[in-house]
Amino acid sequence: MNKIITISREYGAGGHSIGKGVAEALGIPFYDRDIVRETAKASGFDPELIEDEGEDISKTDSILKSICSASSTYYRDTQEAIHDVQKAIILRFAQAGPCVILGRCADEILREVGIESINVFIHADDVHRAVRVSELIGSTNATEIQRMMAKKDSSRHTYYSRYTGKKWGDSKNYHLTLDSGALGYDLCVKLITEVAQAAE
Amino acid sequence: MNKIITISREYGAGGHSIGKGVAEALGIPFYDRDIVRETAKASGFDPELIEDEGEDISKTDSILKSICSASSTYYRDTQEAIHDVQKAIILRFAQAGPCVILGRCADEILREVGIESINVFIHADDVHRAVRVSELIGSTNATEIQRMMAKKDSSRHTYYSRYTGKKWGDSKNYHLTLDSGALGYDLCVKLITEVAQAAE
């Protein structure tokens, strides 16, 4: 195992904060959705295209085909093409050295090409998540919070199942899963950091 | 959270060794299947009855009914009565103070009565498990090892689902799940011990 750490997470479970904390503790880069998007942009891809891979983006299909280097390949749909763009970017990050990568099925992308990584899943109970989501979306409307949690989880679940053929959140797919609600973010950062340090 | 730690585990993933290591590190008692059985025996229950709750033990049904203090209660079958005996013993252990309890759906038994615990699941890949199972059963016959792993996992899965209504090994049910094959037993002991110490 090396120091590439992938973090999958439920919405509102603090995966972003924890991943960032681990990267800081280890002094290595942290790549989240924004960074993947920015890198895609810098590479010539329209950032709009990877804004939300769960959305209907058929309108951008022709643009994507025109800029994608693998345009000769048959794509089941645009979402698949976007996944391939993200995959290439994630592989570039991983090949550059130790880092923390959030989401995007990074665990499976690296496994496919034989790059070892420490794969982590972060979850939490609904109460802890609701408090965090309330902060994230700036709302105290319970229905809205609940809808947002369900929507985001469903989208991540579908995305993971589609590209890995595995069950999102099944402990078998990860080296370490943590309940950030019960353990607290700081302890989660400490435990993941230790696992990474032990792998040196 | 207090220092009662429950450990669920796949067969051959080292849950027993890891649980024992955690108990030693924390200086607290470790209760495995043997100790639950011995305690039942000392309490007047026939140890044969809880030898293997997956077995057909209908022949012992009348004996059990005659000794079980809750004999007036309707039992769906003998397995359920045995589960109740084990439950009473586990509650007695937990009420006596901090400890590590292996298997027996201890996580759910404690949750039901409102006793907080740190719930851990230990799993490993087939190669690491096969090596361990080979040692445990003293055989290098691959078919036998494979059959044993499938049988034990299926039995634990069924038992957990039946008494908790939840999915065995689903990360949502545990505070911490660990891949002992990739991480190694020593690191697993260290991480669980830290979680327990942080809960002080």
C-alpha cells in the first residue's frame, strides 16, 4: 500500500473536511470535485460538463464529442464520456505521487490499473448529517435537508454501482469505514493518517 | 460512548485475535463464544445447547424449556430461546463494566437496552482468510477451506439478519470496519484501542 488515499462518503458526513485534514496532516495534495473540474477545464474540457454527472447533460453531447480525445470510441452516453475524462485526471493525480482523492470512484479507477490505494468510506447517522447539511445549504428547512440527503446519496450510490459493479458503503470494498457522527471528525482524521503512515 | 467494544467478523479474518489484543491493550475482559458457553453452563444451562446455534437442536427442545427461566414465553423455536440465554449473559457482562465482546449480535443486544458500545466489523480478502482458516482447521485442502468459509459466513450472516433485521457487514451498522488482510492484525488492534481511549 502507498499513500494514495481515496475517500467515499455519504452527503453531510464530513468526508470533505476529513479528507482535507488527512492531506494536511500528511502534507500531501487533496483533490476534490472542484479540483477535478478545474483540471478538466485547464485541459480544454468545458467545466460545465462535469458540474454534475447525475444531471441530464444530453444537450452538451456534441460539444463533448468534439473535444474528447477518445471521440472515436463508442460512448453509451455522455455520462460515460465524462467518467472517462475524470478517470484520466484522477490517474494523472495518482501517478504524480501520494495524495487524497475524494469521490469519483477513485478507488475502483486505481484498482483497475493496479495502483494501490487506501480506500476509506465515511458515513454518519441522520442527525449528525442533517446538522452538517443545514450548514452546507444554509437552510433549516427539514424537508429540504432530507430531500437533499436522499438525492445526493442516491446519486452517489448509482454512480458507484454503475462504474464498479459493487455496493456503495459495503465494508468489503474499503480498508477502513468510519462513523464520523459517533467518532468525530478529528478522530477520523487521526485514524486515517495512522493507516497511511503505517503503510510507509 | 464507553469502553464496551463489540466485534463482528468474517470467519478467518482474525476477529478473535484482534479482539483479544484490544482487551489486553485496554486491560479489560474479553468474552468470546467459549466464555458465553461456559457462563451459560455455570448458570445451569447445558453447554451443548449453545455449541452451535446454527445446528438442528430440536432434540434438546424439551430440556431447554425445562431450564429456561422464561419458559412461559412463547418461543418461535429453540434457536430463539438460546439467543435469549446468550442475550442475558451478554447483558450481565456489559453491566459489569468495560469489556470486549465477540459476535453473538452483541452490538444489537446492547443497543436494544440503551447500553452504548463501540461496534466494530473485521473482514479480509479471501487469500488472507484462507491462510488463517488453514491454520485454524489444520488442513491445506482448498475445497475444505472454501466450504468452511462459506458455511461460517452464511451462518453468521443469517444469525445477524434474523436478530437485528440489518445487513451483516454493512458499514452503516458499525462505528468502524477494518480490512485486517490489508492493514494487519496489529494495526487493527491499535486503531480500535485508540477509538476506545478517545471515548473515555
